[in-house]
Amino acid sequence: MFREVLSLTTEGRGFLDLTPALQRAVTASGVRDGLAHLFLHHTSASLILCENADPTVRDDLARFFARLAPDGDRLFRHTAEGPDDMPAHVRTVLTQNSLTVPVTGGRAALGTWQGVYLWEHRTHPHRRRVTVTVWG
């Protein structure tokens, strides 16, 4: 088993491509065939497996979630850290904070158009921690 903790700084709401970091961790692990698991240690950001060729896919996701869980919605009582606080938690619950990807031939076996992203749901920059564990 191999484990690496990624410390990341986001620029605020948006997507951070973790695919290169995942591939580096898989290579460093020496595992040829197995599984890579990513776990995000936060409740206001997500990990997603998404199309990586056309950035408008991620833009469309962001617009959809802005409509689904808008900042400042008067429905929400939890606003301790501002109007984006509870919407960020809703967005995380509706997506995911962990992913498992197969490892084949010493590489994360992603599809041709797949990438792994950290999706920051807060409007301000944050420090985020992702643990990557590789078994084989």
C-alpha cells in the first residue's frame, strides 16, 4: 500500500485538475494493477470524475449547481461563514468526497475523456487536503 497526502490551494469556486497528481502518485506507488482511492478531507468541496476535453462541461455543471443551490438562498439557516456556506455543503453532499479509480499497467485507468477534479464550492481560496491511497 502507498499513501500520499496532497496539500492544495484553490483560487475560490472552480475546478482544480488532480489528474496529473493522481498519475504521479500511482507511478510513485510502484503498483502495476490495483486501485487508487482519493479522499477529500473537507465538507465544502468535492471530488468529481468529469469530461476533461471540453471545459464548457464543467462550466455547465457550475451553472447547474448555482441554480440548484444558490448562494444566499433564504431557505438556509446555516450561514456561519457567509452566504456561500450552506450551498457549498449541499453541493458536496450531492456530489462526492471520495473516488476510486482502477490502476492498470502502472497508470490510473481513466477513460479517454476523463479527468479527476477537486471542485471548490466556496467563493474564496481555501487550503484543501486530499489523501491518495494506492493498493495492488
